[in-house]
Amino acid sequence: MDVDAGQDNLIFSAASPISGTFAWLSDSPDPTLSLGPGQRQGISSDGLYLVHMNSSGDSLICVDTSTGSEIWKTELFNTKGTYCGVEICGNGTRVLASAYDIIDGCQVFDMADGCQVFDMADGSQVGTSMPNGNQNPPKISDDGTRLVNGSYDGCIKFYEFDGDSWIMVLDFDTGHPWATAVGMW
């Protein structure tokens, strides 16, 4: 089961392909919001939005937690089917969706409308993505302009968005066979 938490320690969300996707926005034992089965999810730090992958893994859906209504839904590239995570950046402007896929593993979406806004690889046209050679999720910065990703070759890659494209600013070999977790500030 995939679990996430908001900033005030009373906001939680969880997704299960069998049980469903849920959000707790208060200290009640009962979920405030119950949706259908899902693979991965993230909740905004203020608890206003929940973004989740549907159970088939081909769509990313943003829901208003106060009403349960769908704000937007967008297609995901599903070449491998092993999803790692969904993360909403700290200021709530971007959503990072990741899958274990050496071609289309990381996609960044605009929180307002669900459009994929950044090419993670080379700054070419919108709608492309970046590789993710790891089953662990990458992390996005609070302002949605930086990303860190680990891989099975033991490397950690840092990217920054320069206003036009994502630039790899560091490719660090950890000396270990696999970068199992990364963090971002």
C-alpha cells in the first residue's frame, strides 16, 4: 500500500490496487475521501488535492479532496507498468509521476491542468519524459524546479529546470551497486 502525509501530521492518503484510494483530512479513523483502486498517489501538503494513478496505471487523476470531484485526468506513458510513485511538490505547482522505465520513467505535470510541462531529457517538445532506471521514486524540490533520481548503476543524477529545459547538473557515482533512496529539499 502506498502512503503519503501532508504537513500538519493530520493529513494522510493511501492507495491500494485492491482496497481503493483514501484520504484522511482530520483525526477521524474514517477516511474523508474514498476513491476506486489505485497504484500510487500523493497528497498536497495542505490536503486540498490528491493525485493518484488509476488501477490500470494508464491515467493520472487529480481530485479536489473537499468535494471528491475530479479536477483533471491525463494519460501516462505505460511502457513497463511498474510504478514507483506520485509526488506533489511543496508549493503545489507540479506533480512528479514515476515508473521503472529506462525510456519514459519520469514525467512532470502542471498541477493546475494536468499538462505535461517539462521535457526531462533534452528540452525538446512538451510531452517527452526522462529515464528512471530504478524502482524507487525520484524526488522533486519544493518549488518544482529540481529533481533527483537514483539508479541501478549506483549513480545519482540531479536536474534543474532553467526555464526552457531540464539540465543535468550532477551525475554522481556513489560507488555502490544501487542507489536505493534519494531525497530533495
